[in-house]
Amino acid sequence: MDKTKLTEIAINQIDDFPNHPFKVTDDIQMVELTESIKKSGLLLPVLIRPKKGGRYEMISGHRRMRASELAGNKTIKAIVCDYDDDTAAIVMVESNIHQRENMLPSEKAFAYKILYDAMKHQGKRQDKTCAPPGHKSRDDLSEKIGESREQIRRYIRLTELVPELLEFMDEGKMAMRPAVELSYLDEESQRELVDFIDENLVFPSHDQAIRMRKIFENGTLDKRKIRRIMSEAKPNQVEKYSFRADKINNLIPSSVPYAKKEEYVYKALEYYTRYLQKQKGRDAR
């Protein structure tokens, strides 16, 4: 079979990419994509590679495949390319980075780690079959994804966090700098910290995270010290509200630009507040 030929593949013969770092959610964008496929068909074919036993592995197109399933399709347009493991990982990450507007910190963390490891393994070698264009060496990682080397290092460190701390980052409750410091703690210490956060709804400052890391590296960090540090009053602490980005995005039309989303939320809250006031006035009559 011509490896670059457009073909139809049964969806149930395609497996997800192992440890795929990008979330595929049934949000409003998925609904819109599903409706588009129902109306006009799949405009951009997915990219897959063959596996042993006659099955295939998705490289690029997890969302399109999910939308095709929701549209009731049994097959999907696909390009089959015989990538090796490293090349497949590079193409998978790069295609998602370029197609997704708003990636969560956890998605970036694991995507950058996969890309970094694949490029490190691959080195300067070029595949002769379906090799993707562009540089592959470790030195080109920053150029590939448009992030500084230091920022890439920070994101990759986040893969050392327990899932609960990563989720706090995705929800906007914890900042990057303290999260990076906490990634140097072992799992037991991180889970002690998660327990404290769950009980008190207090998140570590950068200074607190640095001190916990230093005490851990000295071999003396324990539950008591974590709780003592976290119980300190933070100067100029102002109450903040955090919302899950995925839940908010589900309620905002895709036509609203990213820069206008905050304004949209404010106006929606103002409108709802006025509605409640009017409703209260009617009930009082």
C-alpha cells in the first residue's frame, strides 16, 4: 500500500497514541466539530501508522476521530505512514501544538517531555520513509515549540508532580514557579502537601515551596514541617477566585477570541446578576 495514499480505515481498528498527553473532551468545540463532520464530512484526514496484527495507531487526529465517532461514522479518512517510535512522537506533539490554541500546563508538560526524549533518542538521524520536515536535534527544541529553554525545563519538571498538584495548575490555583520547586519533593511529601491543601484551601507561595524543597534536600522534611510552613500567614494575601478552564470554555462560544473571554465572563455574570434581581423583585410582589 502507498504509505501516502488517502484511504478509509475502520475507526475500531485505530488505537490511541500511548500516553497521549492531550485531553480529548466532549466540549462545545467537539459538538461543533461533530456537526461540521455530519454536514460536510471530514475535511482533514487523520494521520496513523501501522501496528503489528493489522491494527493502527493514531498520530494526529484524536479529536477528529472522536467527533467522527459521535457523528456515527464507522470509518475515517486517513493517511498511513510507517513512522518509527521517535518520529511518531515528534509528529504527534508538533501537530497538536500547532492545532491547539489553549493547552493546559499538564498537557504542555508531558508533551514537551515526550518531544524532548524523542529528539534526544533520534539525534541527527533522518528517516527515509515519510520523514517529517524540519530539524530534529535536541538543540532545536526551543525553536520548534516557540518557548525558551528555561521555560521548557520548567514544564518538563512538572511531570514529576503528583496528578493532584498538576490539576491545581490546570485549574489556575497554583503558579508555575512554586510548582517547579515542589516537583523536587518525593511523592510522599507531595501527597502530604495535597492533604493540607484539600483541608485548608491554601496554596504554597514561591517562598514556601523553596523552603520545603531545601528542607527536603537536607533530608528532614516531614508532615509536621510541611504543615508548619503552609500555616504561615502570607503578607498582602488577597482572596482570589479560580475556575476550571475546561468548564468555562464549554460555556463560551468558540467565536469569542481568547483575549475577549474574560470580558465575556464578566458581562455574563453582570447579566445573570440583573436577572436574579429582577426575579427577586417579581417574587416579592
